[in-house]
Amino acid sequence: MSHVLVVDDDAAIRTVVGQALRRAGHEVTAVETLSKLDRILAGGAPDVLVTDVILPDGDGIDHIRGVAARFPALPIIILSAQNTLTTAVRAAEVGAYEYLPKPFDLDALTNAVAGALARGGVLVEDGLAEDDRALPLIGRSQAMQSVYRVIARVVATDLTVLVSGESGTGKELVARAIHDLGPRRHAPFVAINMAAIPRELIEAELFGHERGAFTGAAQRNAGRFEQATGGTLFLDEIGDMPMEAQTRLLRVLQSGEFTTVGGARTIRTDVRIVAATNRDLSQQVASGQFREDLFYRLNVVPITLPSLRERRQDIPLLARHFLENAAAQGLPRRRVDAHALDVLVAHEWPGNVRELENLMRRLAVLARDEVIDAEAVRDMIGQQPPANFSGNSGGGDGDLVAAVRGYLARLAMERPAALDDGTLYDRIIGEVERPLIEAMLARHGGNQLRTARAMGINRNTLKKRLDSLRITGSVDDEGENLT
């Protein structure tokens, strides 16, 4: 029977994790401090170590450095409520077998333990610089955690990465994070946007040109491959690259060598390639617009960035972050209230994170009050309130769905425990029921009978709800004031 050692200062987590692992057939020891961990390790290593990061007597990741040095074959699984890219990278840096952000799925943990036992060893080699600074990639949603975990695994390598996602999702931020956290961080990061360069100049831009190579080439110019020597070359909008340039890029990736336009000397390239696209390259391959062999050369490690609509939980965090950045750059300091956050979460965001950032900067400049409210946000994005009972409803069922989704996302961000405390249904129904009844009464002139019929409920049921909610001012069907 395998022995799993669990370190977490939360008694509930120790209990639940212990029960799950025991049901999976493991022997489990659970402790709450690093000092108790060390006392157990003095008698020998377990088969798997599962540990939290923030513990009463220290930082779990820093402590694991010494543990990993003493027991290099010990698989380590890190749990953390600090669900940031930095945490994922630090976990990879110390050679953790797996990193699971809290709240985690118990099946994911038991599968990770089983995988660690089966493979016996770490997935990531040490060698990253310790760096706990804030990074531009922000988000605690499960979708972003998946992105963080892939980045953490590839930063210490030179593998080619293909980042895909809609415009505005932050593909260049991913490329910069891979560069800034990797061994090439002290060398240049060079970006080139294929969609912004005339087709006839792309090869000269990438590989450079000699004097006289074409009309207007008055002197030799180094291309982006030379400029990025030792560092990272970011090929943005790679799907817009013309076929002839694709062919030459493929030869460079295969041989590691190139010549400048008009030149004869072979130049050896030393760059890491990160490419990005908002197109479906597999479709372009099928239609003959993109070389299949180049696609496979670029798609060694794929990273797909979620749209902002797929990570609504992150919108409150991002909105506050962008307001703080705006204030740091000299714009007026603003705060955003809870109802405004609901409107932001409910919006569809066709422009993704870039659109949200631009909106928050505009609000920082143009909002009348220090606290940005829902009305200010709606005015700025041209969105009407979800329900308009005056007669011109511009909303639909999707508005209500978006409003509930926004409420849950904000709750998950500000009070995550409220999602699991057994009161969520009553809380949401209570908050929706009062404005619903009040709005319907107003629509029907306060008449209870017509209101009940319109809502599809019994009049006595309506009267009970009016009494329970202490809603006054309604009348019976004869016009008599009842409350």
C-alpha cells in the first residue's frame, strides 16, 4: 500500500483529502505544519507528498526546495489558493509533479496521486529563476489555471509554442510570460505582426536584407531573427503569413539556418519561437492556405486562450486591476461597485480583455463619480438594463441568464464560501422575487388579480408573498387598497 503525506493547515481539507485517498487504497498521514512534515521525513520519505503553499510556519514551495534536494525521486503535488501564474511557475520551478489550484476536484487529486505513483518522478526540470513579482496575466478561473499550468511546464524549455485565441485575449502576454520566466529572459523579446506588414516585405523583415537587395535598400538591415538572437521571437497573426514566406520559415525551423534577402552568408539562428493566431490553422491547412508541415512545426505545444466570456469569474479582478493601473499612470482614481461589476460580467465582450481594459480606462477618465456604478457602465457600453417593464424590453431570456451568471461570478470572487453554505438557492430566489413582484405590480397598476394572472400564480400565493416580503401599495381587483 502506498503512503501519501498530506500537509495543509485547513482541518476540513485534511479530512476530505484523507478520506478520498484512503478510498482510493492509499495509506494517508495528514499534518498541518512544515515542522511536522520534517519530523515525518526524518524517518524516511512517503511515496507521494501533497502540500499546501501557505502554512503557519512558512512557505510550502520554498520549503519543498530542501525536501526535493533530500528526496529527488519523491513526487510532490502542490495545492494552492494563490491561483496565479507565478504560483504555477514556482511549483514547476521546484520540480513539482502537479499543481492543483484550490478549490480542486477530488478526482483530479486522486488521479494526480495515481499518476505520480505510476510514473515516479517530476515532470519539470529545475532551472527557473525565483520570481514572485506580479505578471500581466491575471485570472483565477479554471480556464486560466489550465493556461498557467501549461506555461509553467514549458518556460524552462525551448519548445515551440502556438498560442491561439480570439483577438484581445492576451496572446502576446502569454508569449512575454514564457520569455520573462524562462532562461532566455535576459536576451531580447522581439515581436512581429504578420498582418501588419506588406506581403512583399515579410521575408526582409524576418530575415533581414543586404544593401541593394531591392529598390530602396540603401543599407544592410538585420531581420527579426537576428535581432532576437539568444531570446524569443514572437510571430503574431501567423495565419496571415503568405505561402512563399511560410516555405522559407519552415526551412529555417528545420535547419536552424537562414540567409538575408540578397545575401549569400549562412546565419545560424538561436531563438525560441512563439507563434500566435486568432484563426483556425487546421481549417487553413485543409483549405490549402497554410502549410501542413509548418503547422506541425509550430504546434509543438498548443496553448488555447479562453475568451473573456468563458472566464467571467475573472472580470471583477481584471476590472479592478485595470482601474489600479490607470490610477498608477496618472488617471483619476476610481472604484467600481457591486452592481457595476454585475453589468460588466453580463456583457458579451466581443473584444475580450483588450475591450475591458479600454472600457475601464475610459471610465477612469469620464465617469462623474469616484465610485463607478451600473448606470455609468451601461452608458459607456451602450447597454440597457436587462428588464424594462415600461413597455420596450430590449432584453430577453439571455439577459436574465447573464445577470445570474454575473451574480455568481462576483460571489465566487468576493465570498466563495457562500456558494457552498447551503443558502445559495434561497438567497438568489429572495433577491429576484422582490423586484419581480414589484415590477409586475407596477406594470398592472398595483392590481393583485391581474398581477397574479400575468405571473401565472394563484392570487392567494401572491398575497402570501406580499405579506412575507412586506410589499405594500397593491390593490384588489375592485380597486380597494389592501395593504
